[in-house]
Amino acid sequence: MLFLTLLFSERLFAGNNFIKSKIRQAELRLYFSSKIERVTYFSIPLKDGLTKYVYDIHGATLPSGKGISHHTFRTIKSFRIAQNSPTKLRVVIESKEKALDKHEFKGRMLIIPLISGRYVVGFSDSNSSSSSKKSKTLKDNATSKKYRYRVVIDAGHGGKDVGAICCGDKKEKFVVFSIASKLKKKLEAKGFKVYMTRDDDSFVKLPKRTEFANKKKADIFISIHANAAPNKQMRDIFKGIEVYYLSPAKTQRAKEAAEKENAVMLEGKDFYTKNEYLSLLNREKIVESHKLGLDVSNKMLKNVRSHFGSVVNSGVKPANFWVLVGAQMPAILVETGYITHPKEGENLMNNYYKELLAKGIAEGIERYLSHK
């Protein structure tokens, strides 16, 4: 179950205790015993026009007997709070409002607006700050949050696993490592903490890649690849930038792409074992990964099209990629183009083209996180 309340002894799990909650000025205000360090957010569409809004307060704990289910508000169907993990307290709100993403936290208080599109006003209740100062504060808060985000970049293949090849000199492992290295620099310039699953031409087993991301407590996992046509006769046909997120593949093309990337991991394993491995899905992660994929795809295409003309958009698709299984954060696999296609293959060898791809991915990640 997504929502399971765990009972923890305060002696065993000392943390930032939830104290109380109030509804004031169309806001849910939650108070804690010490300063709130980090809050993450996602939403899940439900039936009947409802949306589930989820807020995770990291480092917080729920003392026995505390709750928020007693609250009522005209736009809200239900309020819930529970201990999601030993170090994370989860607040869930169900509402027909279309966007409740303008939450803010400062000091010991978290404020969640209960009306769509509304910015919080609670922090300015006790003073006469102007609207311009409030806007600056919100912007500064958003900027400071960025510096706490961690991104793991996975350059596909490496070492003995060359990946897709074409025309003698085009090798996927080198192309994607170049893009990943450029992406790392761009994200670090924006203030993110960035890690690479490989820093050179070395082979890293697929399970180790997401395991590394989990150990680093990453907020985002990006695996970068280059695609290939199934045979020489079809290399002029297969082209385009594609982004995948972990979910059962719905198209033949998605299945074929997954089989190519999974080959090094699943070689020799029977059909049953493959499906057992690739069925480790999580609805929350799927929804957020899809959102991330859309933002990254849009920004990549915008950047490369601005200088290289028409680049095919092959979409954001679900597929069973082993490298994404086990990631405990939103995760996507980016196919930056077909190394076997005459034009795209040359583009992928072009340094400026790779710069634009990296710039687009970085901007997509930034946009996604700015809406959390």
C-alpha cells in the first residue's frame, strides 16, 4: 500500500516532530519542532476528476496520536498524514483543484495552499512586506531548493559493452559518455549536485547503476543512450529522439528498444525470469518519470531544432528497461538519436549537437524540479 502508517518509538527515531496543523486563509499550515530542511512533492491523477497531492517532509516524524484527518475545507475531499519511512513524513491531500503545487516552507512551518494557483501568504502575515519583496522571497526559496537536488547521470554501456555501432568509427559508448560529461557540467553550473555512474570507459553492470543512484539518494536518474536500426536495410527509416520511462511496453518499437538495451543483463535468462525482473513497477515513480520525460524531451527538441533544423520527435514512451528497474526516484532513459541513421549518426558525432542535447536535458530536469 502507498499509504502505510508505521509506528516508531521516539527514543529509537529522534527527529523533527510534527506538532500541530491549522487551516488559515485557504492554507494548510503544519508546524514542526525544528527547522524543515527539505520537502518534495508529486501528484497522481485519480478517478472522478480528483488528484492526489503528496508532500514528503524529509527528516520529520509523526508522534503517536497526531493527525490532520479532522480538517475540512470546501475544495478538499480528504487530508491524511503518516510516516512513510523512518526519515520521511508524508502528507496526502485529495482534491478536485487542478494544481496545489505552490507550497513553501520556512523555519518550522510548511504551508500548502488549498486553492489552485495560489501562492502562500502565511509567511507575510506578521509584517507589511510588499508584493515585490514576497515575489523575491519565493524566487530565492526556489533557487535555494535547487542546490539540494541530486542528479545521477548514467552514460550507457562502457568497457566491453560497446553498445550500438555503425560505420566503423561510431560507437554508442563514446557518444553517450560525451553527452553525459557535458550534461554534468551544465547541471553543476546550475547548482545541482551531480554524480556519474561511470567516469571513464569502464563496464558497469546494469543493477549497479540504479544501486549507485539509490545510495547517493538521488532525486533524478537519467540514463543516456543512442539507438540503432535493427538492420542495414532499415537504417534510413529509423530515426528520432525518444525518451522512455519504466512501465510495460505498449508498442513493438518500444519492446525492441528495451530488448536491445537489456541484452547484456538478460542474456541466457528464460522468459519467466525476465518478466519477474521487469515487473518491479511503482505507480508513483511511473507518473513522475513520465512527467520528467516530457520536460526533457520538449527541451531537447527545442534546442537541437534551433540549429539543426527538423529533428524527429519519436515521443515519450513506456518500456521495460532493466537499467531503470530498482531506481527509487523518477528515472528515464534518453535515446539521443539513431547512430545508424545517415544524418542523425553524423549529428551525434558533432560536438555542438551534443552540447545542445546536454543543454536540453539540463533545462528539462530544471523545469521538472521547479514544478515539484
